[in-house]
Amino acid sequence: MDEALTLISFGPEGWGDEIARGVLITVSLALASLPFGLVIGFLVALAKNSGDASLRNAANIYTTIFRGLPELLTLFLVYYGGQMLLNEIARLFVTGATVDVNSFIAGMVALSLVFSSYASEAFLSAFRGIRQGQYEGGYALGLSRRQTMNLVIMPQLIRLALPALGNLWLILLKETALVSAIGLEDLLRWAGIAARVTKEPFLFFGSACLIYLALSMISSIGLRRIEIWSKRGEAAR
């Protein structure tokens, strides 16, 4: 027991500092991917809800691709494919130029694309849960299309989509573990390094499990409070 505590402690004799840095990378990556995924997902949902057939088809193709591909494969395509593309573009201007893709940025882009494809379905379901009369009521009050969307539709949309988006956030938090495959020193990668060096895989992978569970529990509490806050108007009525 004393040896295990020493191995996971902070300082030169333990791996606590490295594990803590890995947790910071994991949480930072999830938080960085979330807003991009939400914005893209919302735009894709708008396209799916559009009366323009070409926009609907493009949005459906987008979600079919990123929901159909394994997340790890998407990560590899973004990381290695993006690096090849940028290198080819750079060589058009400078002979022999090379570009290295940052693994954090690649992970953020890949996770955002995957998250947005699922988030678009959550937003689309929320759009379909709002009656047409809500739009007509806004227009009848003299609100413009944008004002109706911002003041009437968006508050309802967020409330309806929030449970599904909360579940997607928890999935996103766990999927950050995939970036260890492209060398980003997240929680799982540091746990793997420590396990190989110390020959104590159960200790470090078990610690990683507990940390992921703790992050999920904290997220669930936060999401529950946000959901209660979003329904405060209903309670008042």
C-alpha cells in the first residue's frame, strides 16, 4: 500500500504531477471541442430543417459520414490526412517545406466533427418539438425572423435539446482518451506510460478509471443544475 501511494503521489518519486497534467489536457480538449461541436451541430440542424433540398442533402451526407465512421478512424484521417494536405499546400509556395499538425488541434477538430454530427440530431429533434404556432406568434408580435429565433425559439430549443446534449458531453469527455493514439499526453497516455515504467498497470489504469468516473459525476451534477435552471420558467407558471 505504501508503495502504491508513493507511485501515485506528487513529486519526483511519484507520477501524480504527470497524471494531473494529463487530466488538464483531457478536460481542456473536451471543453475546447464542445463549443465548435455545438455551433456546427446547430448549423447542420438548421440545414436539415431548411426548405432547401440541397442544404438538407448536404447536411444528411455530413452526419452520415461522421456518424458512420469510427471515431478513431476520424481522428487518424484528420491528423494524418490534414498533415499531408497542409504539406502539399506549403510545397506550392516553398519547395521542401513541411508542416507539423498539432495533436491537440487535430484531436479538437476530429472530436468536434463527431460531436456535431450527433448534436445536430439533438437540435433537429428539439426544432421538431417546437410548434409552428410559436413562430407565427413571434411574427404576429412584429418580431423579425432573427428576433423570433433569438427570443422565442432559442430558449425553448436549448431546454428541449439539453438532456441529449448532456449525454453527448459525457461521451465527448470519454472519447478524449482516443487522442493518446496520436501522441497527445492526456490522462490515458500518462497512465499507460506510468504503467509500463513501473510495471503496475492495474494501479494506474485503475486510477484513470476513477478519475474519468469523477469527471463524469461532476459533469452530471453540473448538467443537472443547468437543466433545473433552464426549467425555472416552467416552475413559475
